[in-house]
Amino acid sequence: MDNNQFTPKEINPLGSLDEWEDDLLERYPDPEKIASAKSTESYRNYEEPARDTVREFYRLNHTHQTYDFVMEKQRQYLSFDKKEMAIWDAFDFLNQLVDDSDPDTDLDQFQHLLQTSEAIRRDGHPDWMVLVGLMHDMGKVLCLFGEPQWAVVGDTFPVGCAYSDKIIYPEFFKENPDYNNPKYNTKYGIYEPNCGLRNVHMSWGHDEYIYQMMKDSIPEGGLYMLRYHSFYAWHREGAYEHLLDDHDREMLQWVKLFNPYDLYSKCPVPPDWKELKPYYTALIEKYLPKTLKF
């Protein structure tokens, strides 16, 4: 596959990653959890998208996220040989993604992660889940390695089998080469019934990348949160039951627990880092190595 055709210069359907986060709020309101900046009733329904760029994002995503594309990105990035940084330097690196033109927030990526992790901590969840909140978007550094947004953010879904109509904008899959490929377009495709999600290849993005980075550091519930927090067709719509095993069904509760903190903790008031630093320094030392490989 010629990956030179997938460049950020050619396609840039969303103005910023913050814009993407705002769209998630509109699409997936959950009145039971977390919202503090505004009421959940004020969020728009996804069926009335506020931005044409969202449709274009999904057209590109659904057209180009093929099985072969995912295999190529796994080979390209999961060797983690691009960069090695101390954890706090990694957060500084991530902060290069801030878009000053975003009208809804002037907080950087690290502040969003702190808001998520602090909301989790306030509710008394285990400290490893607080760490998940702090690290869950670290995989967005893929943008800084030249990846377009449609290969970094967005709802994720299995590749190598038929696409569910529960995925956002399923009509765009008709332009995907796998859509008419008999190897990939059946219910099970290359998979076996109830094979378990651990044996299923997901569309490429920041979820899979951060999962692979953290898979030896935190408990299984946290790993499911990282790996599947964008798999809305599963944890919000109930799709792909035929690929799940009992372990997936058990872990689903953790994914559902995490998502409202990610979606609804965003707020214009930044956390007090001076006050929080000792806690998070100790938390990172407990679970993570001194440096991260990207």
C-alpha cells in the first residue's frame, strides 16, 4: 500500500482536535454523569450535526480505514521506535496539538486530561482508573508524526468483517475497498464466532496506540477503557455481539463507566496544577516507567 496518499496536507476536515471533542459531546450526551460546564440538555443530537466537516471526516475515515491500512499502521507504529521521552516531556509534546482558534476552550490537551482524571478521582475510583483518565488521549501524538485526523480520532470499529449499520454514517463504507471484498464483507469475515475482541483488529487510531503503550502497566479494566473508549457501536449501540466472548461482556462495564468522564469533564476552568502535581507525580511513579517510547 502506498501510504504517501494519506497526508495531512491533502485532507483536513476538522479544524482542531478540540473541535472533535466538542462533537463527541453533541453526539453522545449522557444525562447521568459529570456535566458541569453546561447541562446535557443543551447538547445537540448527532443526527443534526453542527459542522459539515464532521461528515467529511467520516467519509475519509470510512473510505480509507481498510484492513490493509490498519495492518500497515500497526507495523509502522507499534514498534515504538519514533521517540522516547520522560513522561512530563511527553505531555509537553502532546500540548503542541492546541488550536488557538478554537472558540470553546483555551485549555491545552494536558488540562483536558487533568480534568478527566480529577473527575474520576473525585468520585473515588481506583487510582489506576485516574491514570487512565490522565493518559487516555496520549495516543493523539500520532498527529505529530504526520497522521491525518481521520487516522487518529473518531469512532472505531472492527476491520476484516462486515461493517455494522450501527457505526456513525455507515453509508460511507460503500467507497471502502473492503466493502465488496468477499474475504472481508461477511458477518464474521476473517474471524471466528465469539472469538473475543482481543482477536479482532480495530480501525487505526489513538485508542489502539495508547492501549499498546500501556498494556503492561495497568489492570485489565483500564486497558479496555483505553482500547475501546471510541468503539461506540459496541458500548453504546450493542453491535458486534457475535464477535464478543464472556470476558468482553464482563469488561464492558468498565468502558461504560469511563466514557462519561471523558465526554463531560471538559470545562473552561483549568485545574490547579501546583496543587495537584505531588499526587500525579506519585501516581505516575507507581505505574509507569520514567520514559515512554513512541
